[in-house]
Amino acid sequence: MKMKSLMIIGGAVILAVVMIYLLRPDFPGGAAKLSQPPSAQAPAQSAPEPQRSMPGMSGAAAEKPGDQTPAAQETKTEEAPTIEISPEKQQLIGVKIATVSVQPLKKVVRTVGTVEYDQTKVYNVNTKVEGWIEKLHVNYTGVFVKNGEPLVEIYSPELWATQQEFINMVRWAKRAQTRNAPAQSDTQSGFATMISRDAETLVDAARQRLKLWDISDEQIKKIEESEKPIRTLTLYSPVSGYVLQKTAVQGMKVMAGEKLFDVADLSSIWITADIYEYELPLLKVGEPATIQLSYFTGRAFSSKIDYIYPTLTGETRTAKARFVIPNPGMQLKPQMFTNVELQIDLGRKLAVPEDAVIDTGLRQIVYVDKGNGYFEPREVRIGIRAEKMVEITAGLKAGDKIAAAANFLIDSEAKLKGVEPLPMQKQGPGARVRGPGETAPPAAPPPAHKH
């Protein structure tokens, strides 16, 4: 009985060992297939081969849109963060909402100008001959002289000799005309006519030489009629104006080309105004301006930009703009100070109140009202500033609502909660605003490298 029990137990152990051996996966039979799931029976179908792109298409283009994971799609349109400010808290801190709109902008440039001489009406008086000053009619600066008024008389030995040559030519021409009488023969008459013609030519040459030395026609006619040279050459004022500079002194010797007087016509004057370099792109020749002086209360002069100088002053970083205005009665004096106002029409621009933009130095931020107490910090690009308005060139569109007051308090609350605006390059029309209490999804893992 005991022997039979041992044989049964031994047979069971041997059968169990044989069954375990036959059910091993690496056994060359087909027993392993009976215990595996259907998905394991076709390993070639569980991992499909990567699609081969058609010629001319990259592998990324061959992928189907449905193959992208939701995390990968979220990275392409990153959602914009928001901060919640309850309506009660908005009223408490004084939040004001403004609407972004396209509106006409005008820039007013106010600066200070200085009255100067019109450089096109400043005349230099000099002599073209060497000599000595015998009489000085104007002996101090600042005096008003009329056009044609004598300024100085100069004695010149060279001019005296030239006048004497002119007188001799005039006498010879007169004698030649006297000899050309009708009673002479044809040969003598032709010879006399030739001499008379040559004499007239020499007289004209001597007369032209005197003109080149600034002797007037009246003076030349007087010399020709009296046949006596003029001892001194008189220089006259070329314009009605004021003597700015005088180097002539009684009895001094002067050389040819030496400056004796500067005379300025003040019937019109220049006003030069300082313009900062950041305002230069807004200005152009012809822009209207209003000029006022504190000396003439209630009076304004209208003018236009006549010229913008091409250089800047290194100390003040300003350029000069020039205006021309008439000066009736000579009331405007050089070196007077003026107030200049320029109103520049910039056209219609997308603009917001200047207080709505927070300028951090590196970027400009506004807070967009998304409704229900939520504000989105958004980076924008700004353009021209004009009369408490600022142009928006990127980041907003017409109709957006933004915080125009107390935005610094909103920004402080956002900083405490770690809310930062999206960079400009990540903003897009598909950007979504997170709801309250919602967190950003985790970033998508990098795609597996395919061989």
C-alpha cells in the first residue's frame, strides 16, 4: 500500500516536470502559442513601419495631423496667463478701462529759438585797390546807413594813374574826331576814321578798368567831362542796414581785398531753434510753426521751417532748425530769445493712453481686460508718443480693452503670483486664456528618434 502511494506521487512529479518543460517559450514546438494573447501572436502588426515620404516631401510633412499628441499641439499655441482682480478690488484701487482705437494723432514740439541775422543779407564792404583812408564817414558800429550812403574815402596812387590814362585817352579821341573833317581826301579821311575808332576803343578799355575798381558811372562821367582825376575813391553802402563790424580807421593803409565794413539788412531775420535728435524724424522742411516773444505779449508770428541743419551739437544733442520771418519796424533784434511751437500732424494711428503702457526698459507691457475680473499681461511694441497718447505697432488690435489706470498695482499683484506675459514671438491669434485655477499642461516629451 505504501509502495503504491510512492509510485503515484513520483509519477505526478515526473508529469509536472515534463509539462513545465513543454510549456517553455523557447521550446521549438507550438505549445507557447496557446498561452499568448492575440496581439503577441502578430508582433509585426503591433509596431507598424514608419511611413515613407514621397519624393520631394520631408518626413515631418508626411506625418498626419492626427498623429500629434495634445501636449505637442499645446506647445505650438501657448496659452496666455491671466490674473484675477475682483470688481470690488478694481473699484478700490481705481482701475479704469480704455478701448484701443485708431485715432488722429498730433505731436506738439515746443522749443526755444534765437533771433539771428539773415546771412543772405549781410554784405561785406572792401576795396579793390591799395591806398590810404583819407576820410571816414562811419566811425562806429551799430549805426544805420542807407543804400548808397558814403562810408569811406580812399586815396590810391595806382587809381590816380589809371584816371590820368583815361583822361589822356579821352583827349586823344577828341582830337581824332576834330581831324576827321569833310574837306580831307578820301585816303586821309579813311585814315582819320581808323584812328578815331582806335581812340574810342582805348577810351572804352580805360573806362571798363575804372568800373572794375568800383568807380561809379557818375564818377567816370565827371572825370571825362572835367578831364581832372578824382583824388579819392568813395565807397558806398550796398544796402540799407546796420553796420555790424568796422575795421576801417582814419588814416590807416588798406590793401586790396581787405574788409572794411560788414552791413546787415534786418528787414527780415532768421530764428534758429534747437530740436532734440529723437524729434528730428518727425520734422521736415515746410512744417508750420508759431513763434512768440515775451517782449511782445499777445503777439505771434507765423512761419515755416526753412532749413534743418545736417549736424548736431555734441553737448546738447540737438540740431538746428531755421525759420525766416519779416521784421517790420526793426523790432526784432539779433540774440533775442523766442518760444517756438510746432504742431505736427501724424495721421491716424492705433493708439492707447500713455499711462496704460508699463515700460520696464527692456519691454512694454499692457494689461488686457478679458472680462469677469481677469487681466492678461501682454507685451506690445510702441511707436510715436504724442500728447499723452502712444502709438501701438504690435500686440493689440482696435477694440481691445485695457487697464488705463492703476495698472502698476495690477502689475505688482501679477509679480507676486508669478504671472508673466508671453514673449512677443509666442503670441498669436490662437492663444487661449487659462480659466481660474487652471494650470498649464506639462510640456510634451521630445519625439523619438526614428531610423
